[in-house]
Amino acid sequence: MKKETGGRIVSLDLLRCLAMMMIIVLHFLGKGDHLTELTDPAPMKAADVTAWVLECLCLVAVDLYMLLSGYLLTGSRFRPTRLFSLWAQVWLFSVLVGFGGICFGLVPQEKITVNFLLTLLLPVSMDQYWFMTAYVCLFLLLPLLLPGLERLDRKQMYFTVGALLFFFCILKSVLPVRLEADGIGYDALWYVCMFVLGACFRKFPPRLFTNRLHCLLLYFGGCALCFAEMMVLHAVYLHTGRFGLLLKVSAEYNHLFLVMASIGLFGCFLGDPERRGQSRISGKAAEWIAFLSAHTLGVYLLHENISVRYVWQELFCPAGNAAGPGRLLAGVLAAVVCLFVLGICADLIRELLQKGLGRLADLCPPGRRIRELGKRMDEWFRKETA
């Protein structure tokens, strides 16, 4: 496999930053008790509707990250050392933020159990960050996925994408029942589906991406349909008591409406693939966007640590929506700005610490042997495949 040369795609770096901000919004609303239950018969207030609209606009964030992985990793070479580095990044955040939260009294004493401590020490295996667990599973499959995807022609790729979306997206979106195998988008299987879709966009760019207005309409249309389906099912439930299990089905990452919306926003930022090297963003602005994009994972690992996961929301807005939509929007904006900046700074500190620990490890024979082993493993996958 030949790796594509050239610089970064600045517009996709910017999209990655936006997607992380959307994830902060999702966690602020969902874990800050700002989304009213759709089974509640009480009429929704303006702040309740505002919260659900924001939720629908931001739900594409996770699918966007998955699409970005497929698009950017297609044509690249698998490197085991990248997996080890990623695992170290997750582990450092888990341990430092987790035990820091315990030391500062952010975790109630009764919650500090053996399982809690194991979750901090084994964050991937204990599914502390579900997205990272899914990503690690996907990453381990890359030696199989990348060569296979590279060999598919257009018809084969379209069939593969269509089949995956039919079984794991379209069926659950149209049938009025819950499917036993539906992981609602919180698993490695859905990551593989979106990864393959992103790879398809890289190899065979759709004509849609040449028109940013159409992409933007697809994004807002998908979000509007997501919101409309929830409100319709909410009304049906209140009148009949039926479909209680399906009230939030359109808000699940593997629902067709959200896939449509994520494709639209992805295409809006990517633009015409034939002109992706002609970004309007250049110079220092492009450098800053690339810098921030490289550290966005730290934003997620910081605010989603189990020691602080349900703590920070109250700092920006009290639980519930009694304060009104203006106060809610102000809280969302403050949370996004503060957590994004703190997460970037935290990841910079983590990076310095990780490099320092690496240098210390190089001073002792076992550390040097481990580094050499990593280089040899990278060499195993460096061979060109026919």
C-alpha cells in the first residue's frame, strides 16, 4: 500500500475540531440533565425544545469521527507503534485525571470500588471510553481492512457499503421494533461500517461533494428529520402509550437520518476532492487548526473520565432547564470554550510527560529493547503489498 503524500487537509482538521465541540455539547446536555424525557406528559418549555434541537444538530459528531478515520487512514500503512502510543495516551489520561478526581474529592467514597479502580487502570479493556475501545478494535483490524478495501473496484465497494448500511442502519431505521443485534452505534461494528463508508468516499468521491450547498442542505435536512421523528413518536406515545422503546431511535448514531446528516456535513467541509489542496485557509491559521486538531482527543479523554464525567456540567448551568433557553445557550457556549481549551492544554502536558517517560525508558536496557521491538513490528507491515 502506498501512502498518499502531501500536506494535511485543513478543512478536515477544522471539521475534527468542530466535531469535538459537538461532543462536548452532547455530554453537557445529556449528562447535565437538560434533555427532558420524551415519556414526560408535561408540555415542553422553550428551553426543552432548544436542548433537543441542539442535541439533534450535534449528534453527527461521532459518525464524523468515524468517517474521518476511514477517509484519512485509507491508503496508509498500519503501524503497531501508533497503537501503543494511543494506548499510552488513553492510560495516562485515565490514571492522572481519575486519581486526581479521587484526591480532590470529586468521587464519592462509596463509588471507589475495585471495579472503579480497575476501570481507571485498564480503560480500554474496561470500556471507560467506549469510543476508544471501539477504535482500538478497529485499529487491530486495519491490517485486514486496508489491503481489502484497496483492492475493491467501484461496484464492489458500493455493494459492500450498501450491504453494511442495509443490515446495520437502514433496517433499524425503518422497522418499528428493536433489533437484538443493534448496538445503537456504540460498538466497533458500527465503527467498521462508517470506516468503510469513509474509505469509499476517499476512493470514489460522490458527485454530491462538489456542491457545498447541497451538502449543507443534507446535513440540516437529516438533523430536522431526526428531530421531527422524535417529536412525532413523542406525541404518539403520549396519546397511545405505544412505541416507548423507539422514542429516541432517531437519535442513535446508526440511524439513517444521522448518517445522512453526517455525510452532508463531511462533504460540506471536504468540498470537491479534486480541489482539496486549494483550501482557503492557509498560513498561520492553517497551522493553528492543524495544531488544535492533533490534540482534540485530549478534550474527550479529559471531560469523559469517570471521575469527572457527571461533575463539570453544574459549573456552567444548573441541572434542568428552569433558567430558560438563554441561560442554557450561554452555559453550552461556556462549556465548549472552557473544556476545549482545558483539554488541549491537558493533552500538551500529557504529550510532554509521555515523551519524558519515553526518554527515561530509553536509559535502561528493557526500555531500549521494547522500543527496538516496536520498530521491528513496524517493519513487518512496511512491505508493499501487490
